[in-house]
Amino acid sequence: MTDTLRIALIRGDGIGVDVADATLAIVDRVVASTGLAPLVYDAINAGAGYFKDTGQDIEPDGEKRAGDADSIFLGAIGLPSVRHGDGTEISPHLRLRDRFQLYAGVRPVKAYPNAPQRLADPRAAGIDMIILRESTEGLFYSAAAHGRSDIRGDDEVRDTLRITRATTEKLHHFGFRLARRRKARGRPGLLTCVDKANVFASMAFFRKIFDEIAPQYTDVETGYNYVDAQALNLIRNPWDYDVMVMENMFGDILSDLAGGLVGGMGMAACAEIGDAHGLFQPAHGSAPDIMGQDKANPLAAILSGALMLDYLAEKTGNNAYADAALAIEDAVQSGFEQNRLRPMEFGGDMGTRAVTREILDLLEG
């Protein structure tokens, strides 16, 4: 047994509710089977629906409670019909990233057998990479949620792309350590710096810091790509990449592109990690048109739950959480290998509850 950990739970909007509940069922099962103390959840109201009802995007004390928790789990946020007066989305999760400096956005991209693959080349079956995007700076530094845009009447708007040494150093160290851990598990251990250093001084600075840090990790192979070339190569030869580190907006675009290669956003897990806090969520939207209809693919959320358990293992020093995370990953892998996971998103016959039950059965097996 170990000390009880508290998870701030933001179910959010649309299918966020459905996939968050599916994830909790899986996480609670593996935590119990590993002999760990049950996780305690602190449910926090936030999102577009809450904003519509109250005029606030999160409970008055919600941000503090999220910061006090051992981890944050988020379902999904946003409704197409609910916007701020300027037309931008309700985005309290972007403010949480900024407040808690969750600089390392980890987006795993993995091909599973019997799941859709968009590339005809048989090597696409071996896609297994991570897009690591800086999550507090870059162009998202000026996201509307932060109120940092330079709005000059109705004639001009200027958004700042910000790269700082302090944050970029932490991001690159995170990337090298991640590549090193993956190398120890049999992956190539290649870290590719993705930028636009040939055009922007900010991106040249980003690459300069990468080059300064690289000599501290001589066991990690390095590579470089301009972001436009990287987009091309994610279609042409994605199996050659392992970990890619990049600015926020570049990562936002390339992670969706990469997700499309391995089935869609229903498989897109996400971790947002800082020095003292971690937030975990599926990277897909809220899809309110199918909320409560038992149609959503919960696997992105469930795999995000596994990322959360890995984070708790590192945070607490208790490897039992890592064992629990691995149990989830193995169950998903086995489920696809045996064709026991057939989400409706992929044209299959299994809704949210059926996929969740199958994962629970695989965990028992």
C-alpha cells in the first residue's frame, strides 16, 4: 500500500464526460490489482457548459484545487455553440497550462494492429513516436485565454511568438531524457529538433539551445528538420522518427497530422507535464453531437490515464504505478492484436461501454 493520492477530475463537456468515466473505471481497476491505495477524485466543474450556466469557465476555487492535487485529469472542453464575445473558445485548460507551467506536451503516436492505417507502406505498422511540444510559450503564449494579444482597433491584431531560454532548456532536457528512456526500452533513442530556424530568430534560438544541451546526452542520437519538411516526412517516412521536440503551434498541427496516420484522434493520448504538476487528457475534442450515445472511442482517454500513472510513479518514486500503466498499455495492445477492440470510430461495432468492458476483461486475463 502507499499514501492515498488525489486527482483533480475535470470531466468537461460533451464526450469528455463519457471518456473520463471510462478511464476512471480502467485506472481504478489496475490501481486495485497492483495493490495500491485507491485514488481519490476531486471533481471540478469547468468548461463551456459551465461557462454557459455561470459566466465562469471554471469553479471559483477550481484552479487552486487542481494545483493542490497530485495530478489533473481532463475529459474534454468546448462546445461549438458557446464562445466568448470575440469568437474564441472557452479554454480554462490553456490557463491551467500557463499557471502551472506545464511546458512539456507529450503526444504519443503509435500504430496498433487491426486499427486503421492511412499509409499503404507496410512499414507504417511500426509507427511508434512521440511529438513533444512546448505547451506554455511559442505562438500559444498569445492564446486568447491569456489576454496577451496586441489588438489595434478593428484594423490589426499582433500575436507574439515567445521563446525563453529558461523554458526551452527544460523542454530540451525533458526531450533528451525521454529519448534516453525509450532507447532503454528498445526504441531508437533519436531526438529530432523541429523548427523554422532558417526564417525566424526565435526558432534559431530554439535550435541554438538544443545544440548547447545535446553534448550532455552523448548516448542520444540527434536530428534536425524544418517544420514544413517534417510535415512531409510524417507522410513519407514516419517510421524513421522516435521523439520530436518543437514549438507549441508546430506541435499542435503535427500531432493532429500524426494522429491521423494511426487511426484518428480517438487514439490521441496527451500529457502536459511541468516541474511540479501534470495534466492528462485525450487530445480530441468534445464531440457534443455524440455525447451520451455510447459512440465515443475512449482509448485516447484510457491511454492518457496510463500516462498519468507513469507520471505518478516518477513523482512518488513508487514503481507500482508504472506497473499499472504498463498493464493498461499491454491490454490495449493485446486487444487490438486479438481484434477484441473494434471502436465505432474505426467502423467497428463497439461503443464506449463495450470498449471499456473489453479492456477490463483483458486486464483480468
